[in-house]
Amino acid sequence: DAKTTQPTSMDCAEGRAANLPCNHSTISGNEYVYWYRQIHSQGPQYIIHGLKNNETNEMASLIITEDRKSSTLILPHATLRDTAVYYCIVLKQRTNQFYFGTGTSLTVIP
Amino acid sequence: NAGVTQTPKFRILKIGQSMTLQCTQDMNHNYMYWYRQDPGMGLKLIYYSVGAGITDKGEVPNGYNVSRSTTEDFPLRLELAAPSQTSVYFCAIRGEADTQYFGPGTRLTVL
């Protein structure tokens, strides 16, 4: 099964870029990497996803290494509202199951 | 959380009681999921469905049952509640580009 590992927690100064890493060394060729975040006890919210190319949207950028064994979510200008738990997820298409990692608790400091 | 509703929002059960957690979507998507989230932990998949009449087990299915008679509804049943089932339960659908949309959650306490 394609599991992910993430640091337990990180801090980031407000206005600075937040770089959140994720390891997914057992990822298969057709599996995508998804990032979600969860604020307080709300349902997780989709941020971005990618296969092997770098991706950018209005919320964040996703950098995937060439060997696809790791990725980094970048929040370019972190705000206090970005304080949340961030989950890196691999879509294992064969079983249709999303495997949530341990998540990184990001605290944006004023 | 638009398009995915869950009821109830909160519930307290006694050990051995049963209940059904409701999940309804109005987005006409085939894939639906049930997760549980224990305090301070990530989400774990309980059951999922790829369409009406089709369900399959996830990581932690023991103690739960599901059914999927319509595209819109995917109820989760607890037959004999145990304290270990105290958790927050999230329902989700899988939409375009395989992104998941989550409901607001049901907070369940078993005493």
C-alpha cells in the first residue's frame, strides 16, 4: 500500500512561504499525490494534486521530485488562516482508496 | 462542504446501542466514502462505495455496516456501539479529477 510520511508539526512566520514536505517512497507510476487541509474539526478541504509535473493553483504550489518519491506543498505567503493540519494523500487507483498520512500541523505565527 | 450533508451533528450513545449515521449528496457522484478520525489522529477509511449496490471495506471496517441503495445516500450503521467507536465520522464523495469533498462530520461519543 502506498503510505505517506510527514513531519508532525511546523511553524511558519506570517507572510513567509510555508514548505510542507511529504515522503511517498512506494508510490506507483499511475498514482497521484493529493494535498488536503483540515481546519479545527471541519471536514478536510482539497488544496491541490499532481502526478509528476509541478502544479500551481490559487491556493498553493506542488513540487514533485523527479523520482516521485517525495513532494512539497508550498503556501507562498502564509496567513494566520492557513493554520491547519495538512494531509498528503496518495490515490491508489486499483483499490480506489485514499490513504491519509499522519498530517503536518502547521502553525502560522504573527 | 457544499453538496454533502451528514446527520446528526452530535450523538451520545450507550454501550451496546445501535445507530445509523446518515450521509447524503446532491452532486450525483458515484464514489462515496466513510472515514473516522480519532482525537489527534488522521482519517481512516471505514467503507467506501463505487456506486449504488456496490460497497467495499476500507482499513477499519469492524463494527460497522454500510449499504448503498441509491446514488444519493450512503448510511453507516453501528450495531453494537463500543467506547472504541468514539470518534468524528466524515462522509466524502469523489468528484472531478478524483478530488474528495467532505461533509461537516458527526461527532459520536460512546459511554
